[in-house]
Amino acid sequence: MSELIAFVFRDQYRAPEVLNELRRRDWPWVKDLDDAVVITLDQERRARVQLTIDPGRSEARGWARFWSSLLTRTLLFSLTEVMVGAAESLLSTNRLAPLSAEPIAETEEASWWRESLQHSENFPRDLGALMVPKGSALFILLRAETYPVVLKQLRNYGDTIIHTSVSSEQDDKLRAMFAIS
């Protein structure tokens, strides 16, 4: 079973700093940070998304769509499709093309989030309340079996952690979407 973790900070620069600090650790679960995403908000609540994509990985586009769907669903940022467009442009041409903010039909990833969060109405509510102007958040889909240990390790880095469990059925769907072994 996976755990969706949102590590929310009151400082817009803290989440990227913590992500970099965590990547330097020698903990068994750090590999899950390869697919993490950071969102920062400025004073006017304009979002900046930081997603590290390895163009050599076949599932890179999928992860961009995956996180974009979460941000749209939980934080109601309707322009996060731009994130997907940027990833697809980068992966297909190695150059960023002009992006469109036209709405798209529900993707497989959006459907996954809708189903995963249907029993956790507190997660989107709490996340929306905690994301303040000049704040930031680190999102991790933790696939480690020992998430209580991970949560304890994360608490050493400050601020607020909210999380929700992802059912085994949803885990299986995720693995099928990205062909994760």
C-alpha cells in the first residue's frame, strides 16, 4: 500500500530545499523522491511547479500528467495542464514549445486521483487550507512499506505533514499505468 504525503511549509523556498536535502540521504525510501513534485506559491498565490523529469525514462510524461492531475484536483489550479505540455514538449523535441491552457478530458491519472481520494475528503480540504501565499509543499507518493518510519524522519525537517493511504487496488492501477515493478 502506498502513502500520499504532502509536506507543507510556510516559506516558499523551504520545500525545494528539503527535497534536495532528502535526496542526499541514504535511506531506502529516497528513490521515491525521483517522482516527487514541489509547488511554491508567491504572494498572489501564483503557483510554480518544480518537477524533475528524466527524459530517458519512458514514464516521464505520465508522472507529469499524474502530478498535474493531483494539483488540479486538490488545489484547484486549473492551469496545471501547462506542466504536462512542458514535459511533453521537452521529451519529444528537447525544446519547450508554446503551451496551451485548453481544458482536456479526464485522463487516466485524473481518474486515478478521483478514485484514490474519494474516501479521503480531509486530504484535499486540509491541503487547500494549509497552502498559503508565500508557502510551498513537497508531494511524495511513498511506496515504501515502512511509511511510519518515513513520517518520523520527515518530521525532523519542520512544518506540517498531511498524508493519506492509497488502497492496494489503486496501487495496482498505478503500477499498471507506469509499468512499475
